[in-house]
Amino acid sequence: MAVVTVEICVADEAGAVAAIAGGADRIELCAALEAGGLTPSLALLERVLARARPAGVEVHAMVRPRAGDFAYDADELALAIAEGQALVGAGADGLVFGACRGAWLDEAALADFADAHAGTRLTLHRAIDLVADPVAAVGTVIALRYERILSSGGAATADEGADTLRRMVERAAGRCRIAAGSGVRADNVAGLIARTGVDHVHGSASLPGPPVDARVVALGFAVGPRRMTDREAVAALCAAASKPV
């Protein structure tokens, strides 16, 4: 059985500590997970790296300059490139980026981003789940020099998109990694791996945090309780991912 890499997405230092303690192989560092993840600050990256480096855990940083879709104009793409270069300069082990327009990958934007980060390990994030044919898009991603694709197979969850994920793995044929993400938990990860053949999985392993003051929600400062990375949930996910079905 292939060794499965478990990545935990976190948005703060406490989450990174929990992910490391739970046995995660790598961290995807974001800001604003409630918005699907945005570019983290350099100060946060530096603090997380100080935790992760001694433990041998990789830290890959999200590059997403705003919430919403992934159709970036020239100024937004330039900002994303500048953010990525700053994150790599601060020590990130890799970057996570995606761009699409309608039902197609934005090949020009993805190529510009890759060219600006030559030599950096790149993951194409779940923007690929918006395209018409994620399986066909795998070849495009490989040609653009992204080493990894994070996907739910175009569905709301990786479980629902398992058949597409399996075909993506077959299309990649070892030329890039396919990471299954969205709704990946300890109770379904082993079956998901068996059904799809993925050797990378991605999850939040999180639980709802303390209740939020109703006034905070009413004034638009939050949409509900923050989700917080849970060490035991991380450990359970890592253990389940390593067991054959």
C-alpha cells in the first residue's frame, strides 16, 4: 500500500500546533478559512514555520488575494504573484494557487504564476472543480508545471466526486499528485483512498469553536463560530489514512 500524505489546512498558529501534534505530514496555511482560504500574512507564516520546521512538517501557503471566484484581472494576478514571491522568500515550502474563467482553467494566468515562481513547488487548488472536465484538465495542469492538484472531483465532497478523482489519478499517471479534499474525515478516508487511488488527502480536522456573540454576527463581523483544528481529529485522520480497507 502506498504511503499517503495527510495535509491539514489551518488559519492560525494554534491550528498549526494541533496539526503537528496530531501527526500531519504537511500544512496548508491560509487566512479566512470561512471564505475558502485567503493569502496568509508573512508574520503568521513565520510563526507557523517556527513550529513546523523542528517537527519536519512542510508548510504550503495559499495564494488567493480575495474571496469570490478565481477569475483574476491583471492587477489581481500581479498582486497574487507578489504575494507568492513574498511567501517563498519568507520560507514557504510551496504555494497553492488556482485561476479559472467560467468552465475553463485560465491557462495564461496559471502560466504567468508558474513562470514567476520557477523552482517552487506548486499546487493547483479546487478552482479545478469549477471546470467542465476536471479529468481532461489534468494534462493542462501537468504541462503548466504544477506538481499537485487539490480536488473534490468537481463535486461538493470528495466522496461524491470519487469516480472523477479516480479518473484524474489515472490521467495523471504519476506525473503529478492528486489530493482528495472536501469532507475528508477519519471515518471515510480509507474508503476514499481505496476507491480513488489518491496518495494525498486534505482536510481541516476541525471542530466548531466557542459560540460567537450574536451582536458580532449581526454586525457582519462573523458568520458563526470559528472552526478550530483539533489534535485528536488530526490524529484519527492520519491513523485512518494509513490503514488498508
